Amino acid sequence: HEMGIDVKNVMVIGDGENDYEMIKLAGLGVAVSNAHPKTKAAADAVVSSNNEHGVAEAVEKYALPKEEKPAKAETPAKDTASTSEAKASESEEKEDEGGA
């Protein structure tokens, strides 16, 4: 409360029994999968273990803004084979002209 932030607007991540109260009080209490059973039971969400990047998972899933998916392109994808052939042909033409 010192900073004027309501604890209901806070996400916390914990694993130990000492994190139990913190997880209960926070707006979103997250425990890693290898957390103390009491702490996991109090959590709103459980993510991968700390050894499997559980903290990063929680931040990505709950704290970062969701990325908007780009709209599908209306034009078909380029044919990479013909694009490669065109580049090779251009390269050969430059060599014939004395370019690099």
C-alpha cells in the first residue's frame, strides 16, 4: 500500500511455504509446479517448475500484454523456388556484365 498499489492488482510467484500468505493475499497468486503443497493449494494458477522456466511462463501468460495476431495476408505466399531461380538468374546476368 505504500506505493498506492492495491494488492488485488499484483501478481506474485512463489514456491516455498513462506510464500503461502503472499500468494493468498495477491490479486493473482501463482505457484511453480514444484512448490510446497500448501503454497500450490493456495495459488490461483500453477505453472511449470522453476527449473522449467515457470516464472517466465507466468510473466508471459499473465503479466505481459497479449500480442495481436497479424491479419492473414491476402496475397499468396511467394514461391521460394522461383524466387531463388530469379535471384540466381540476376546474379548470372551481373557476372556476364562484369559486375559482382
